[in-house]
Amino acid sequence: MPQFDTAHFPSEIAWTLISFAALLFLCRRYVLPRIVAAIEERARMIREDLEQARAARQQAERQRREYEQRLRTIEREARRRLEEAEDRIRQQRALAMREWQAEMKRRERDFHEDLSLAKQQALREIRQHTADLVAEATERLLRREVNEEELAATVEEMLRDLRADEQRPTLH
Amino acid sequence: MTVESMQPLRAFEVQVYWPLHVGALDLSISNTAVTLWLAVLLAVAVLLLGIRRPALLPRWPQLLVEQYYIFVRTLTLANIRQGERFVPLIFSLFTFVLASNLIGMLPGMFTATAQLVVTGTLALMVFLYSLWLRFCRHGWRMLGTFLPHGVPGYLVPLLLPVELLSFLARPVSLAVRLFANMTAGHTVMGVIAFFGLLAPWFIQWVPLGLSVALYAIEIFIAVLQAYIFSVLSCVYIDDAL
């Protein structure tokens, strides 16, 4: 077989080693860095896209949580305001009721006071009138002899006057 | 054309185009040397053309180059523990053998890997490299690594020569496997093609059709042998670590 002809072995060994060394050098220097760079660049882009997608998902999740939290806060705030409004209305109604009751009591008190005053004034007037009548009657009695008939007539007249006075409307 | 003129082994003859000696070193330019240069230049050119405009969304040339690199890298990492630093070596070895094999498939071209001295040089280079790695890792205690763990002392005199012999047979088997496959394939193809040319015109289609099928098988074998050579190189390197 021609492959076993050793005459060419030295040059073939040398060129095999030189060629392989050249290929190894070219691959290490020019070929592999470009291939690796292209693959790594793509891997980096994919990694970044994945990171961005993950970040976007996290942000969306965070926004959803914030939105839910805000909704809960708004709901809580609305409930609080409603309760406050109800409390305020309840308090205002209670206050109005108390004021109304106080007004009623005041009016009642005023009424009783007025009634008492009117009574007292009426009594005073009666007392004054009675005193006047007694004084007038006494004066009349002192100026002339009194007989029983005149006395009775005088008293009767005085009582009529008194009734007439009672029937006249008062100032109150 | 006669049967006597059939010389399929002539395709493996080394032809010196330009005798060249640098001191004691014989650097004669032969068809082997030219084919090896062509293999290197074509391989680098194809790889660089494929990756010349790297795009994020690669076109098919870039995709092929990247997939080729990923394939060799996966092969290396699968067979060598922490083998990242050996990827350039195995990539170059795979590319060198594959390019040499495929160039030999072109009509009229010489097959450098059908030369035992070429495959032997590559195999010896891998063998010596793995031996150097073994020495760096274990020092002179590397002799002890030839024995499997837990071997009884009385078996050492028997096992040590066997293990050493199998170890030394590695480069031989590596070289002969590639050389024999390439030589046998090309020889068979040459013989069948010659028969096709010798046959009567009405039956020529049988051997010529068969040679087309053999051609496809040879391309497959060219790739397979490059793969086997690289995988075994990885195994030897990993064994040394």
C-alpha cells in the first residue's frame, strides 16, 4: 500500500502538525471568538428580555397589589366616612331632639312661671280690691249710721262690682 | 480500459510537487500538504463566512455555524469533566478531520486522512497531550493510575502490562480506525466505479448507481469518523484528568 511508503513520512508529519497548529490558532484567534460572541450576545439579549419580562410581570403584580390595596383603602375610607356621616346625623338628631326637649321644657317653665305670675298678680289685685272694698265700706260705715238693710245692700253692691271686675279681661 | 489497468490504491500515492528541506526538516510540498492546507483554509473560510455578519435572528449560514459549534462543545463537555478549556482543541480537531475527510470526497481530490502517517500524527499528538495532562495532574504517581482501584497485590504483575498495553494501543487504534475507514471506503468506491466503466452499456447503471449510494454512505462515514476521533480524544483527555 502506498500509505506505508516511509519516504514521505517526515514531510507529512511536519505538514500535519503545522496545518493543525495553524487551524488551532485561526480557530482560537478568529473563528471561535466570533461564534461565541454571537451566541453569547443572543443569550444575553434573551436573558435581558426574560429579565425585562420578569420585571414587567413583577411590576404588574406590584401594581395589582397596590391597586387592590388602594381599593381596600378606598372602601375602608368610604365605610369610615359613611359611618362618620351616620354618627354625625345621629348626633345632630340627638342634639336637635335635646334642644327641642330643652325648648319645650323652657316653654313649659315659662308658661308655669307666667301662670304663677298671673295668679300672684290676680291674687294681689283681688287682695288690693278687697282691701279697697273693705276700706270703702268702712269709710261709708263711718260716715253714717248703718242699718242692717243698707249694710246688706252695700255689701251686695260691692260683691257685684267685684264679680264685674272678675269678668273684665285681664292684661295677661 | 482493462481490468489490469484498475489500480484503486493509486489514489493514495503521495506525490511531491516541490521538494523542500529546511535544515534537517523535510518540508516537501506534496499532495498531502496541499490537501491539508486546503482543509484548513476552506474550514476557516466557511466558518468565517457563516458568521461574518452575526445577527440576533440568524440566517441559515450563521445558524449552521453556531449549531456546529454547539454540537462540538456539547460533545466535549459531555465527555470531559470541566472540559470548557478543551473546547477549542476538540473543535479544531473535529474540524480538521472532518474537512480533510470531506475534501477527499470531491472528485479528483486527495484524501489526507487516508494516510496512516497523517492520522497517526494526529492520534499521537492527542496521546502525548493526554499523557502530559496526566503527568501534570499526578506527577510520577501517574504510573499508579494504570491500575484499577482495589486490585489485589498479586494481580498487579498481570494487570499492569495489560493496562499499559491497552493504554499504548490507544493511539494506534485511533489512527488505524480513521485511516482504514477512509482507505477502505475510497477503495471500494474506486473499484465499483471502475466496474461500472468496464461493464457493458446496458448494465452500467448497476455499479454506477451503487457508487452513488456508496458516495452517500462515504459522506456519512466521513462525518462519523470525525465524530469518533473527537469523542475518543475527549475520552483519553478526560481519563488523564
